[in-house]
Amino acid sequence: MEMQMAQMLGAAMIKMPVVANADHAPLEGGEDPAFGTVRWRTLFDAERNGTNDMVLGVAEFGPFGTLNAHRHAPAEIYFGLSGSGIVTIDGVAHDLQPNVALYIPSDAEHHTLAGEEGLRFLYVFPRARFADVEYRFSPA
């Protein structure tokens, strides 16, 4: 009975709106050189707030910051917030700046180089948890 009640409460929470503030989300990354210099704040994620259908966060780069070449199974979307940079997807360079969206297909190799003023963008994955996204980095 107790287990059923917990499952019902969990299901009800998922169907309720969730609000996240990027100013209050912890800044992660920066420790593993495989990623480059990118840091991020994950806003929606099943482990953080019970949103189990999508992952959304903000990637942050300092001037000329990098996210090294990698692939992952889920497709991804970037949406530029501030600054500028180049996102190379399967060898083709794309400008990313405020109000520009990029769709990155499943398993496409991609990497990012921020411009001189840095770069901030939203990232979205169709997964329950950020931890479910397995990054496979390309050889340097």
C-alpha cells in the first residue's frame, strides 16, 4: 500500500509544472579535460526535479572556450542565448549566436569553439536524465 502511494505521488509530481532558475542551478564541469573548458547548469532532469521526459540546461563558455569533439546516441538541440561561437557538426561549421537554434542529429560528431566574448546556449536532450547521455569523445 505504501509503495502504491509513493508511485502515485511520483506520477502526480511529474505531471505538474516545474520551474527552474539557472541562477540557482549548480555550475558543473570544468574538472574533466576530455570535455574541454565548457561548464553547464542542468535545469530539467529526472534526478534533479522529476522531469522525466526531457533534459534542458545552459552551457557556458569563457572567451574562446571549447567543448571537444564527441558523439552521443540522442539527438540534441542548441539555442543561442548570448555571445557567439562555431559549432562544427560532422565537419560543417555553423555560427551560433543569440536566437539561433541548431539541431544535432543522433551520433553526429560535433564540437564547439566560443568567440572572444564567450558563449551561452540552451541544450536539450530527449532523455530523462543528463546521466543517460553517454559522451563518446573523438581522438584528439
